[in-house]
Amino acid sequence: MPQLNPAPWFMILVLSWLVFLIVIPPKVLAHTFPNEPSPSAAEKSETKSWNWPWY
């Protein structure tokens, strides 16, 4: 039974993990977001207290 021989399947496992850990992360991290937050958007706006008419 060939599936009991770990030699080919172990190499497939190792090579697939090498692809996942070496090739794919730089491709994913190379993506940029089109709407980077600007420093003016980071300013905190002043909030007003609510007017509760039932109190």
C-alpha cells in the first residue's frame, strides 16, 4: 500500500509548507490599502451630551 510509505507524502507536506511560509506572505504583505488614514482624520471630535427629555 503506497499510502503507508511516508517518504513521498512527507516531502509534499514540507514543500507545501515552504510555499505557504516563504512565497505567499510577501505577496500578501505587498498589498496596499487605497484609503490610508490622514493625520487630520485622527483628531478627536468634541462630543456633546445628550438631552434626555424624560428626566
